[in-house]
Amino acid sequence: MARAADLIGDRWTLLIVREALYGVTRFDAMQADLGAPRSVLSARLKHLCDIGVMTKRPYKKPGERQRHQYVLTSRGVDLALPLTALMQWGDKHLRDDAPPAQIVERVSGAPCRVGLISEQGAPVEIGKTTFKIA
Amino acid sequence: MARAADLIGDRWTLLIVREALYGVTRFDAMQADLGAPRSVLSARLKHLCDIGVMTKRPYKKPGERQRHQYVLTSRGVDLALPLTALMQWGDKHLRDDAPPAQIVERVSGAPCRVGLISEQGAPVEIGKTTFKIA
DNA sequence: GCCATTAAATCCATTTTTCAGACTGAGTTG
DNA sequence: CAACTCAGTCTGAAAAATGGATTTAATGGC
């Protein structure tokens, strides 16, 4: 996990990935949402591309000029789980600001939570677990 | 989540909480494990105490002098979920280093994974979800 | 073709952090 | 009392973040 923390354990990187999960793909939109310095945003996006979490790709709507967009790779989409778990933690322990985003089932719209799942596919309470260090 | 990212979205903070989850409680032990600068470790621990994720408390084994130990509060223990999710992500996408720690059921020792759980308590694939922004 | 506009950066000077290592102080052991 | 351990604090150099101005590239309108 040290590697993972190195790669994405950073205030802005976390928020950038969240933006991307929300579906924001353009540089300026992210900059406006986050208020991050442009230089930092630029550096972080480059880094996220380098490590394969996002890709930068050109796109062009007819009648408009070519733009770039940053989209999550499958590796990036998988960060939804840790990020959602973190949101959930924040909601539980520091709720004080705006109502949160939720992760929902696409077909039904029913909200999901992040939790532990046993090998048999049953939910497990976190209090009934420990860490086993290899 | 911005708040959460602010509070714990930082390379060392993440790793410190992981240490604590592993059961390391003493300053020097953490410093040795992490290799973090002592001043940073000191500042981060103070911060984690301030935000109620850890507490510093004195303890004394008979025959030894009094020591301090840093232990996770329940708020801190709840970070096991996001942290484990992050580990899981790292294992899947950047496995290259030492075999990972696992979260296991305390009674059986069976490993668990972090995943999405529906309202009915059934596991949900992440690909079948989206974010709904409130 | 020329100008204004927009998106996506980069550059710059200033302030903050980080870093590694030396140092301090309290309590303990020899 | 000298040496040792733990838990920090202090220090000065190096690295990174910040907000703002500037640059580059591609348009669209005139």
C-alpha cells in the first residue's frame, strides 16, 4: 500500500480522481471545481496518465475545434471503491457540509455502501476482522 | 469528501493510520517502519489526535517507565475500510513488491475483500453502478 | 487574412512544507 | 553518575505549492 499511497495519496490527486468519477473530463472544468493551481492540476493529470489511471485523448464535437479530455482507465475506475469508502467515512464522521454524492446501482438507482465481503459473498462486519500481515 | 481528503489525504497520514491498524502504537516503531522524518511524524500524529482519529495515552508496563502510545479511536478504526480498499487496489494494479497484508475474519481467519453491498445486503459489481451527485 | 476567444498549459516569484540529521530532556539501567 | 532508550523539538537546506501573468494552439467571426 505504500506504493499506492505514494501514487495517489495526495490531496489534489484524490480530488481529481473524484472529479473524473463524477464525469468531469476537461481541464478547465476541473480547475474551476477544485480551485487547484493550474500548474498543480497539470502536473497531477500528467502523473495520473503516467501511472495508467487516466488517459488524455483528443476529441472533437462536430462544429467545434478539437479538445482534450482526461478519462479514467479501468485502473482508474477501480479507484471508485477506495474513494467511495472514504466518502462514506467522511459522511459518517465529519458530516457538516453539503449533502454527499452516492454510488448507486445503474439500473435501479438504489444506493450501495462499501463494506467487507466474505469469500462466500456475505457481508462481514468490520469489527469482526483483523489484519493479517503476510 | 473534500474535507476527508484534506484531513487524511496525505502520503504519511495514510501510512501512519495503516501502521496503527497493524497494531504499531509507539513513536519510534512507527518512525523506524515508515522512515518518515521525525518532525513530520510528530506533526501528523498531533493532527490525527486533533481530528479524533487517534488518541495519545500514557501507559506503563510494570518495571518500565511510563510511555506514550498512539491508538486509533473508533473513528480511526473505521478508516480500515477505505485503507483496505486502497490496498486491494494496489494489489490488483501495481503488485510488484512484498506480499500484502490482508483483512481477515477474526474467528475463522478467512480473508475478506472490500466491495459494494446493496441495500438488501448482496454484493454488487462496481461496473453496474454510477455516481449520483446530490 | 486578422482579431478576439477559449482551452490547456507553462513560467515566475513568493511562501510553505519537507527532509535528514543533530540536539534535548526525562526516566532507567548498570 | 555515565550510558542508554524513547519521544520528541530544532535547524538550515532543498523541494513543492501557490496565485497570477504569460504562452501556445485552434477556432469562429468579420
